Amino acid sequence: MKIKDRLSLYFTLIGSGILLAVMVSLYISVYTIVHNDFYTHLNDRANVAAQVYLKADEISPDSLTQVRNRFSKNLHGEVTRIYDDRNSAAFIKDDEQYWQEKTIKNVRRYKHLEYANQNRQVVGNYYKDNQGNFVILVSAVDQTGKRQLDSILEAMIVVFLIVTITLFLVSRWLAQSTLSPIKSVVRQMQLIKSTNLHLRVDEGKGKDEISELANNFNRLLEHLENAFELQRTYVANASHELRTPITSIIGEVELALNKERSPGETKKTLQLVLEESERLRDTISGLMELAQVDMDYTIAQQSPIRMDELLWDVQAYWVNKAGAEALQINIEHMPDDEAMLTIPANYQLLFIALNNLIGNAFKFSSQQPVKCNFYADEILIRMQIVDSGIGIPKEDLDLVFKSFYRATNSHNFVGSGIGLYVTQKIIQLFKGTLQVESVEGRGTAITIQFNRN
């Protein structure tokens, strides 16, 4: 059964159950009122009978006439009997003893009695009179009350059926309207394949569970897209980037073996082989780093990482590698609450990302000192890595984050063009942003920012 059908059924059952309970309570109340009212009428008939037969000598003739007129107007199926001390019928003949002695004795015992016998209602009163002690029993059928109750019951059944059907139709429409965004999300999900993982599901403008579902699905798509892109990048570029330096090395060595060369030419060949080997080493290192990020990207275990402590760890690494003054950290602002320095991330991946940026800064500034400005408050954490190197041409700024892409002025430096691509993927994984500002010939500033909102 579909969710909308279940919701319609549950809503209808709950609504109908409440309505049925209300109607049953109302019917019982009306039934009680009608029966009690008829008992009052029977009690009046008993009092009138007492006045006609027992009090006739105590009231005026006019009053007696009025009482007898009232007594002559019988109720439907009315039976009235008066019994004396011997439980024998008095005043009104009763050849077949309409009421049993047990009933008469109960009236004498309790002084007043009301009960129902099938569709008849009975009232019994005990009277003390100067002529003796009498029991008056009156019985009748409340035909008018029964018709009223039957009419009310029929009306309730009709109303119940109409309301139940209306509840089902309305609840089905509400369920369909409420779940229509889910159907839209499902239709959009069906369009997403491995070849178009860049597509996203519309999250809408609400903040309900459906928007949350769409948001989490989009996050999953983002992870999958990045993982697929990393794999495609690795496969597509590894062979080309490895083949080029190896082909160059083989060609130079074959040429050196096939022809006698002077020491200067031999040295030049060896220098070329060395450069290509270093390029090959850097490419392999970059590809291994890319493979590591690819492996960890979708399964990266996140934990609270203090960004200031991570930065000090990176500085310690570069102090050992490039000297005490190589990486200069400038603390611009720190929050009062140390918890504001923490973000959920993976330590190893963030270390790789920062290391790539700082390594590039040293490389393209010919090992000149690099600055890192650190700012943190209750809203954001920002790190800006600034160098005074060759900078990036304006036309290359939008391309430097592509895999294996190298700026036009960087070909004299050893590298593979993987570092910034890997760094951007890592920063995006942890909901950060990466911005590059550069002036060719004057230096580059790369800013990492994590917003808490």
C-alpha cells in the first residue's frame, strides 16, 4: 500500500472513530433524556389515577372533573392498575393479575419503582390513604420517543457515512498534495545516472523533511560526483602524464647510446634525463596523492579539528624542511570561545590541502618566506596564504584548479598541476571555499574560508 493510501486510511479511521464516539455519546444522552421524560409522564399518570380514585372525596367537584378529563387522555398502550393491601386489584378490574405480586411488593418496599420491560416502560408508586395503603402501577409504550430516536439514529448513520466518505476524499487529496514534492524528487532522482551526476534535486524553499531529504541526497550526489571525477581524472591523465617524461628519457638515452658524444653533450643529456626523472617523480607523487584523496574522499572519517592547531602542525613541518623563518603565521583575531576554532573534518586530508598551498607558495616564490594570516570568530574561520612569487596570469586564474593544468608562466618550475585540484576538492568536501587573488610578477594570495552558517 502506498504512503498516501495509508495516510488517507489512517486519517479516515481516526476521524471516523472520533465522530462515531461523539455520535454514540450523543445518542445515549438523547436516549436517556427521552426515557426519563417518558418516566415523568408515567409518574404524572400515576398521580392522576391517585387523584381520581383515591383523592376523589378530598377535592372539589370541578377539580375532580378536570382530573378525570386528564385521566381520560391515555398514553399509547397504557395500562393502569391499583392494588390494595392484599395485592388485589382495586377500582380497576384486573382479572388476569397484570402485574405479579413480586413487582407489587417491590413497589411497597422501595416506595417508587421505574423499569423497562421490552418496549414498555413501567412506573410504580406507593400511596398511603385514609382508605388504606395502595400501589399504583402504570405502563405504556413511548411510541413518539421511539420514532424520534429512530429518526435521530437514521440521521446519524447518514451523516456518519457522508462525513466518512468526505474525510477519505479530503485526506487523500491532502496526502497527495503533501507527498507531491516527494513524487517530484523521485522523478528527478530517476533522471540521474552515472553520466550526469552534476544534476541536482530541487530542494525547494521550505525547511520540512522533504527538503531535508533532497538536501541530503544532493550531498550524496556531490560526494559521488567528486569521487567519479577523481577517478576519471586519475585514469584519463595518469597514462599521458607518465608516458611523456618516460618517452623523453628513453629517447635521450637511445640517442646517447647510438652516437658518440662529447662530455658536454653527455652532461647535457644527463641533465635532461635528470629533469625528466624529477618531473616523473613529481607526477607519480601527485598521482599517488590523488589516489589517496580518491580513496579517502567518500569514506573520510570526520572528527572535530582545531584549525589553529592544524596550522601550527603545518608550520612545524615547514620549519624542519625550510627553516624557522620560512612560514610566518600572523594571528589576526581569535574568538573568546575556543570551541569556535573547531570544525568537523579529516585531519590528514586538511593537512594535505594546506601543505599543497604552502608548497606551491614556496616553489613559485623561489623559497622566499611565505605568510599565513589566520582569522577566526563566531561566524567563520579564514586562512590566507600569501607569497611574493611569480603570480598567476589573469587569463589562467579560472583554470588553475583544473587537474593537470599549469599556468603559462609556470613551465620552468617542476610540477604536475594536480596540487590545486586536489586541494579544492578537499576544501569543498568539508564545506569550505577557496579563492585566489594574484598579480603576475608580484605574488599570489589564496584564501581558505569555513563559514559556520
